[in-house]
Amino acid sequence: METILNPVYLDESNQNEMNSISNAKSHIIVENLNIHIQDNHVLKNICLAIPNKKITCIIGPSGCGKTTLLRSFNRLHDDSTEVKITGKLFVDDENIYAKETEVTHIRKKMGLLAQRPCSLPMSIFDNVAYGPRIHGVRGRRKLYKIARHQLMAVGLWEEVKDRLKSPASRLSIGQQQRLCLARGLAVEPEIILGDEATSSLDPISSRTIEELFVSLKDKYTIVLVTHTLRQAKRIADYVAFMYMGQLIEFGTADQVFNHPKEQLTKEYIEGGFS
């Protein structure tokens, strides 16, 4: 028999907390989201409101559904016939899983930073210009302006301005991750998604990416999956703790880390399991 834990927002106080976040302005609102992959019930009745222009970190042990939840935000499960999704997920008040929803404009709203840098097999400049070109931007001067602006935004311009025609693959791993972030920002998204975006980087590069996220949250809603509690403590405004496909607790970083409401959350934060 499948074990169902006490879900977050079960009591009135937690429901009021979710409502207050929703009313304040949420970029993403998840209502009773369930995801089955073949016979595996991966996400179970997820209800969550992601605050606008804040950093929300999704934490939890391996296999708890963090990445599955993140990938649902821009419908990256669409290509798999083994995945069944029920429930609602609103981005800017539009249910992205409604039958009439056109997925391209939803994905354009979101920049995704993967676990490992995925630079395209082309020059540094063309990596950043790739998205704008797909969306109809023409003219070398206009594309150069976009590339310069976004490379400056991720702190990479001074390092690459004299070799924009060089292959992106010649950059260090940390530089490639910043390039991927610049490429994502070049299509002018509203939301940045990160799936353990610093896990393959050295400590200095990881801290650089963290600082970039903090500097960007004034303009973007940022949602990050992280397996590193120290990272979440450093940069998160809000934290969602997941376990066995369920959302156990959600709140401000201070509340979740320092005053957790659920015993399971407390045990995880104290290192009782990982």
C-alpha cells in the first residue's frame, strides 16, 4: 500500500500562508499536481505558490521528486509517453496544462540552467544570439548588443570580449555555465529555473553562480533545485522541502531552516537522512 504523508497546507495556518503568498503575487501556482511515470506515482497532490522575484529553493533527498517538479514548470515532460500529469499549474494566471495552451510561449518565459553546462557547438557569440535569432531578431548590430548586455549581466563580458568568435567549448566549465545563463537570459524570460546548476562546478565558480542568482532576483523569479543545504541557506528567500514525492513543508528560508513545523523537515535539516 502506498504511504501518504501529511501534505503541506493541510492545516488552516499553512493554507493561510499559501494564500498570503498567492495574493502577494505568485509567478507560478501549482494546484493538486500529480505525475505518474509508468506505474510510479512520482509527485503526489503538490500545492505550491512560487513568489514573484524571489529565490525559491526546492530541497529534499535524492529521488524525492525535486527535478520532476521543476521540469513540470515548463512542460519538459511532454515528449515522454510514459508520463501522465493531472492537476493545474498556472504561470501568470494561465493554466499551462490546459488543452488549449500553446507551449512555445510558456517555455520562452523560462530560462533553464541544467546540472552540467550545455553550451552549443558554436562560437561564444552565437551561443547567446541563438535564442533571439529563433524568435526573429535580425541584424548583426542588434544581436551584438543583446550578447554584450547578457554577457555583462553574468560577469563574463570582460573575460570573452576579445574572443567572441571562439568555440564556446574552449571556456572553462564555470564560464560555460555562465554562458548558458546568458543564453537563457537573451530570450528575455520572466523565470529562471536551475536544476542543481552548481553541482558540477568548483567552489569558486559555484559561489559566482550563486551571487549571480542573488543579483538577478530583482528582475526574475528564480526556482532552484539544490542538494546542498548550505547553498539554500545562503541564497534562498523561500524553501520547499520534498520527501517521497510530496511537499512536506514550504515557507520562508528563516521559517523552514530555523523554525520547521514538521518533524520530518527538522530531521532532514539536522542531517538525520539525506
